Amino acid sequence: MFRRAVKQSDRDPEVLIDSKLGDSAYVDTFGLEWQTFDGFVGKEMMSHGHLFGRFMLPKDFFSGKAVADIGCGNGRIGRLVAPLCDSYVGADLSEAVHSFPKYTQRPRKFSLVRASATDLPLEDASADATICWGVLHHVDEPVVAFSELVRITRRGGVILLYVYPQTLDVRKNLNAYMRGLPLQRGHEILEQLSDALDVWREIDSFFAPLLASNLALSFKHSKAWQKFQWYDGVTPRYHWSLEKRIPELADQSACS
Amino acid sequence: MLAVGVLITSCCTRNFAVIELLKAPIRHAGPLNGSVGAVDLPSWFPLQDAVLEAAGGVIQGKLGELPISAHKQEAGPQTVRLQIDLGQVSLPAISTGLSLTYFPWFRFLSEPLNFDAIGRVAEYVAGSFRFLLERNGTVASVEGDGDSRRVRTAAGLEIEVTGMAALRSVTLASGPMRTSIDLNTRRIEIDHRMFPAAYEAGAELLKTPDRLINVDATIDESHLYLAAAGGGANV
């Protein structure tokens, strides 16, 4: 499965560390977010819909398949897929991978590895299905990462990909404004923003959604989830606009 | 922070509708014949959050919360005609008109009774700020005349609101510190001592080659200045 050495994490023997793991500082915020908030609990149906619903996948789609989940975070998608497939490897550059839940039923083969999406330690053509959900737009070199997805997916296999739609380009200024701030300061700003929007939400059912739409930030039922989602959307260092480029990259890689 | 976020994202799309809505109440009036009134409105007009006023204030409240029936029909490409039946309400004999007014600031102030903002926007918005301060336990007063009103607290915070016909600017001052928002020029000055995170975000950005789209951003030791490029033309 691995093309080079990986070692067990001191923190959790189930988590492996790529021997070539480089600088992961820029994903520290994601690591903290995914370890602080569990984006899955209470959102099972939504997470299910993200993957199965969007692609209209049958329930047994992953049955018998080797699955690679690149940028798996704390397993928001992986915990749905792992119990259904033959083998699962979840890779993430951040420490979020340590929060992949222990309660998730493991398939016959199961691995979690801290590794960069732009230089995966996985062997060529090792996955029947490769998932990369909401990750490429946050990678420093998305084109390189895409070529890695192609490399690890066997010919005739499938890559299930989600990148931010172009409609979220309106966040560009907010993203550029926020990205230099340390984590704590970023949280502080989003707390203020979230609280201010909630005030409008209380008093004007027209203006509050207009404000949220202006900022490309959507209201959530849970305050913690709202801030988490906003933070995830607004603060990362990289925020590429990829929607138009993916079909072009797929063509170049002879993917369909 | 909300103001900064809204300004820079509005600049990105060159759509300043949110800022424009905050400036002044939008009022549409129509005739009342007997107990039935009609008002022509732009199709985007937020009916449920608009305040209906009829019979010289006998009826006054958000349309969505009043126990009256209203029916909407198309009256043009971007216009709707709202017919309102006030038959169930006891109206004075001589009632000739009604109006619908929308202003996002409604409800900050002594809701649901005071929707009197037309021609006295600065006073209304100053009252809203006072209400917000008082709600958080800070005693505040409103004073001033002419085109400006000032909200003052015992701790020395002063919020100056300018523009009685339409909101032009809001300035927060405390001792030597000063942060202001100019809605007409679409410019914000952020004092780092008042909003350190907002200042630092801009400072960090300006250390990099990255720039905000359609925003002129400059900085000095005390303030971050953000303004719509070209004053926000091409809206």
C-alpha cells in the first residue's frame, strides 16, 4: 500500500506518519478545528448526502473496493465509507487524523496516515475509489495534488471530488484579509461576525440572510458549527478557484 | 467587524446593496379606499419585514406580524401590487392612505412601537446604539442637534451618527481613539487600539504582495484605512 517508509505515531499507533512529511504549519488551523468540533455528529444525513447524494451512489458502491480518502480530516466522510469498503486509507496533513473516531467500524484493511496530498506515500494505482472532499482548494499546489489523486487511482477507478464552487469566489477578499492572522485572532473576528449577524437574524428575516449572502457565509442551527464552517471557509492560507479547472485537469490526465 | 466584512466583500462583487439599505428607510405609499388599500412595490421589497402604517398610525407594525390579509399580484416587470384588506380592523372614518416602510434598523429601538425614522435617521440610529448599550448594562444618553446625534456613556465612549435624511457616517471615539465608517465614500478607518484584531488582519495582509480586490487599503501606526476603489463606482 505504501511506496515508502511510514512510522507509527507516538500518540496513537493506529496513525502512521509519512517519513517525508514536511511543513504542515499551514494546516494547523484545520487540525485544531477538526479536533475541537466534530462536524459529523448531528449532521450524519448531510454528510451522507454530500457524497452519496451528489453522485447518486448506490449503497453498495464501495463494497469490495480499496478506498483512499485524501484530506480525510477527522473522518467526516471516511466514517461513512470505511465500514462499507474492503480497505480504507485516510490521509491528512494535519493532526485532525488523530480524531478519526474509534467507534467507526474498520474494514478488512484500515490505515490512517499523516501525509501531504501533494506527495502521497501511497503506491500507484492502489485505490479503486479515491475521495478528496473539500480539500484541493486548500492545498498549496492543487494541480500537483490532483495529479497525485490520478496516480494512486487504478485505471478504470473513480475519483470523487468536491471543490468550492465559483460562487464562493466572493469570499476572496475576506479570505485574503483573514489569512495572516494567528488562529486566536481569527477566531475572535469570526466570533464577532457571527454574533453580529445573529443580532440581525433576531430582528430582520430579510436583512440577515442578505448580510450572510453578501459575506458568503451561511447560517447554521448550531453556533459552534456556524463558526467552524465559517472558519473553514474563510481563513485558510490557500483558497483556489478550481471549479473551472478540474474538467481541464481531468482531460489532461485522461480521466473521465 | 461586520462593517469591515461587508465593505470588503461588497467591493469584491461591486454590489453595495447591503450598505445602501442601511442608509435610509424606503417608504411606499398608496391609497386606502374604504377598508382596502393598495401599494405598488419593487418586487424585491421585503413585505414581511416592512412596517405597515395606516390611518395616521392607528395601525402600525411589521406586516408579517399583523393579523390582516394581504395579496400580492404582478403589476409590472419588476413591480408588485399589494392589496391589503383592513376590514377586520376598526379604522377612523376618514382614513385615506397607507404606507409600507422598510429599514433594517427597525426593531433595534424600543420595538415594536417606534418606526419613526424618516427624516430623522441619525436620531433613530443613535437611539438604536443607545438601546444596544443599555441592553448590555451601559447607561448612555443621546444628544446633539442639526444633522448629527451623539451617544455618550459615562466611560467616555462617544458614537457620533451623522445624516438625518440618510445615514452618512458613524464614528466611535474614546479619548484619542477614533474609528469611523463613511457610508457615502464607502471608507472605514479602524483604530488599532479599539479593534486590534481588525487592524492586525490588515497589517498582516499589507506585509504580503496580496491585495484586496477593488479595495484601497493603507495603514499607519494608529489606523487601518479601507475604502472602495474609486469610491465604489460601477455599482
